[in-house]
Amino acid sequence: MKRRIRGAEGLDLRSSVRIMGSDESPGIRWVSILPLSVTAMAAFGILFYGFSVYLTDEAAGSEFSTTLLSFAYSGAALVGALLAMPVGRYADRHGVRSIVGLGSVLGFFGLAGFGAAHQSWQVLAAWWLLIGPAGAMTFYEPGFVAINQWCTPQQRPKAIAALTVIGGLAGVLFIPGTERLVSLVGWRQSTVILGLVLLATGGSTALVAIPKKFSRAESGDTPSSRTRSFRSLVRDRRFRLYTLALMLSFFAAQAVLSHRVARFSEVGFTVAEVGLWAAVASALSLPGRWLAPIAATRIRATTVQAATVAIVAVATMFMVDGRDSWQMIGHFVFFGLGFGALLPLRAMVMADWYSGSDYGRIMGAQWTAVGLVGATGPVIVGVVRDQTGGYGLPMTVLAATYVLVAFLILLAGTERPSTI
């Protein structure tokens, strides 16, 4: 085959690319991508969305303070951020099979330890030493690296969309599911059961679905993207602006997602009612998770992403007061419509700019910076809430933060690639 096609950066690529060691170009490797997506969905639902239920007075919030639980969660996010670079570097060299398997094991023991905790240090140990590393190994990052390795540039949009659409089911299934499970057997037993679900899902994916032999697709990446040093990356203004935007965005997202159930239950809504609307928000995010990566092949990805951030800013404004039903419903509707597109668009932007044999290292370096800032979101909001007696002030600041993020993403999209 000599037909020529155009890549994500406008480069002419040979269509006769090799993927997973084949001399021809088969379809997307769904047999591996779909189970990996289910693992990410289970991990997000149990470790990320589940925390918003654990935080309430009907669960661990009845025994531990909001500040302590927020500190535990933020510490876990911080540890995950610190591990992002070594995890990405390992994935570049060896693939993601052992990463996903180990992450599911750590997640199980972390949740079991959390369920058995009776003292503050035990809560912190479970989240910081086990659950934090588990998230780094089972959330979207390994999946993004795997897709970059397994798929050609033309295949990536659909693969990324599928990963994040399936991942988006986490809120739909696990927020009301966790709330119901807690009401039936209590929060301590619930964490053990959910840990077993994560272990079974991630373990089977690692053992059966992810190929043992590591190989990558011939992606047609530019030489500069394959050999870019860390120093030149830091000097790249486009990378700096975009990473700053992601840092602020993740700070706000972590704070909103971890506190919104408690925020609305504080003003009179039941946990079951808020959990239902949180599940609705997750369902509303599904179209954006699929359509945004596809739209990013026709419209500049940073433009699409800035628009979705603006929608999330509006959603956060509804949380400032949050006492009326229309405010609570408005938050979840707008948040669902906007938030679902953010993560796949990051993968699209970074793959277009920096795809290559060191893509995992670059993504890991960025996520370390993003996670270090984002990890402080839940604990800062928790402390301010405890000090002021309400969520009005922190939610106002978070809404303004999203407006700034949209501006920075647009600015990054206008920057030319660094030649350093």
C-alpha cells in the first residue's frame, strides 16, 4: 500500500503502519482496550467517586472529621502525582500490564485497611501508602499511554473516546451503588466489598486482556517529539501554559468532586437524592466523552476544551448558594455536560503535541505537576469549610478558577511549538 494519509499534526504518514507487531494495519485493539477501560471505570468509581460517599455523615464522616478525610484523600492524590512520572517511564519501556495488576492489588488492601481503621493515622496510612499508588496505576494515565502505544494517530480519537466513555460510567454506577451498599451493610464492610470488585476487575484485565509481549504501533511521530529532553520541555511556553491550566483545573475538579455530595447534603438534600443527581451528571458526561475527541480532529482541541471548561465554571457557580433544587440540579446537569470532555481532550492535545516513544514520561511529568497542585484542593476546601462553617466562599473561588483555566487553555493553543 502506497496511499498517504494525514496525521494529527498535518504530517504525511505511510498508511502501511505496524501495530502490535503486524506488518499490516488492523483495526483498533478493542480486545485489550475495552477491559482496560472497564478497569479504569471500576477504579474511578471505587477510589474517586466513592470518596464523596465515604465523606458523608452516613459513612466514614460519622466517625472522622471532614478535615481528616479530606487530608487523607488529598494525600493519596499527592502520592499518585509523585508516582506519575516513574509509572509513565516504566510504561514507555515495558507496557502497562504489570502496572494495572499491581495497582488493583494495592487498591484492595488500601480499601480493606480503610474499612478497618479506627484511628486517624490508620486512615492516612491506608489512603497515602496504598490507595494513592493504586490510583496512579489504574486511573486513565496507563490507558492513555497504552492507546498511544497500540494505536496509530488516526485510531487514537475513537480509542480515547471509548476509554473515557466507559470510564464515565463510574459515577453512574458507583455513586448510587456505593450509597446503597453503605446503607445495607455499613461503610466498613462496603469498602472491603468494593476492594474485591477492583481486585477482580484489574487482576483479570492484567492477566488475560493486556498482551504479555510489549510492542508499539508505528505512529509516525516527529523526531523532535521522540527525542525531546525534559529541559526543553520545561522551556516550551506552550507546555508551561497548558500545564498551568491543567494544574488549576485539577485543583478545582478535585475539590468539587470530593465535596459536592457533602455540600448539598449540608443544606438539606438527602445523600440518596444528591447521589442520584451525581449519577445523572455522569450519564450526561458520556456524549461529551465520545464527541469531544472526534470534534478535536476538526476544530482545534484547545478551543473545544476551553469551551467545556466554561460550562464547568457555570456549574460550579450553582454551588455557591446551592439551597434551591434548581441550583442543585443545575450544577449536576452543567457539570456533567462539560466535565466529561476534559480528560479525553487532554489526551488528544498531548498526543498531537508530544506523541512518541517517551509519551508516558512526558504525560507523567505533566501529571506530577498537575497532581501536586490538585491534591491540595479537597483539603483546602475542607479546612475553609470547617473554619467558615459553609461552602459559599470556596465555591466562589473555584468558579473563578475555572474561568482563568479557560483563558489559559486558549492562550496555550495559540503558541507555536518550541524549537529548543
